Amino acid sequence: MSKLIYSDNNLVLNDKFKVLSVSLWTPAEITTAAWFDAADASTVTLDAGNVSQWDDKSGNGNHAVQLAGNRQPAYNSVQINDLATLTFDPVNQNLLDVNNVFLDVTQPFSLFVVFRPTGLGARRLLLQQTNGTGTGRSLFYHEDTYNVLASLLGGGTQVLGVTPLVNGTPVLGEMTYTSGSIKFYLNGNYENTHSKTAEYADGLFRIGANKLGNGLFWQGEIAEHLCYQRVSDENRQRVEGYLAWKWGLESNLPIGHPYKSAPPYA
């Protein structure tokens, strides 16, 4: 008789004749522009309990840094699904800066963020691009009137998701830009599509505040942040499955999602 055993990141099939170990799929299987994972303590540098550097796991060296101790987000070891997160507080004006340009926002790209908001009712930024030689862009944030996911890539008009966020409830938010349009997903559920042409910007990237670093501060937790220059629909669903099962959000995946019943395996 065979027996299935879950062990760390492996599924083991054990019977009298053989032991077969199957690894869980992770974003390391595909090309990632930037990958920030609070659950991986080895990627977090602490300064008196706060985060001075959040390392990029993609291998591209796009580390997020905050040297000013009073502006460093807090590190919390047991939070969403008993995994660690970073907590951003607008009172302390917490933010992290990535000192590389890791996305060309005029080309197809996808953003995935697992987060838990606690400050709905005001616009709060998850990822912002600063000016550079162009105009900085609010890539991903929650909008203050309807409390939905939003983006502002060009033309001065924001585009909005559909489903309202809830204070204290963790979610997987996703935005994909391609061919002059933006698509929003929430917990793997398609939200809507907007026509939008991104305008050129080549400034550095910032987590948790506006392009000047003086407002629209994120309030709540950020658990994991994945950025891709280009990702197929098949891999998009793999990323959704990986994040949902890791952070305890799998029950929110839509019926018919390929990873509704089990996480993706390599």
C-alpha cells in the first residue's frame, strides 16, 4: 500500500518498493525580474528588529533597502498563515528603495503581491516607480474611494479593479500589463481589463510610498512580492497556485483553477 507524505517542500510517495520525492514548484523555475519573500528569513537583514534590507531572490541583485532606522518596516516572524511578513506604518513613513530599474513598464509585465491591508480609506502604494528621466508611475496600489486594486501607468487616469479589499484580510493581488491593456486579478480570480498605454519611465522602484517618498505610505503587511517582465498564462497560474497555497489563500482560488485542489509541482 502506498502512502503520501508531505515533507517541507516535497511530496513523498512511499511504498514497499520505492520512495519517490516530488518537489513543489516555486518561482525559481522561471525567469523572475525581482522576488521578495518575507517568509525566507535568510533574505531579511534586521536592524534592531526592523528591516534594513530585503534581498531579491531572483538572483538579479534588486535588493530593497532602507538605511534610516526610523523608516524601516517592522519584521514579524509569525503572521499570515504562520509565516513572516513586513509591516509598513504610515506614521513612521516606512518604505524600501530598490536601487535598480528591474522592469521596463512600456513592455509586458506582471506583478503579484500577497498583502494584508489595515489602512483602507486612503490611497496606499505597494509599488511605485520614481521619475528618472520620465514621469514616475504608481504601478500598484489600493484606491481610496472604492478600496480596490488600482494602477496609474500613464495619461493621468487611474484604472481600477472590482472587488473591494477588507481591512485585516490577506489577499493575493495581481496586475498584468500587455498590448496596451491592464488586467487585474484578486486571489487568482479575473477582475477586469482596461485599455491603457504605459508611458516611458526609467526611475528606480520604491515599495510602500510615492515617488517622492513623502506620502501615500502603505499601511499593513507585505508578505511576498513577485515581478516579471513577461509571464505566460500557464506560469501566471503556477505563480497564483504557489502563492495561494503558501500563504493559506488556496480556498479563495476560483473553481476550475488548475491549482485549486493542490499546489503546483515541479
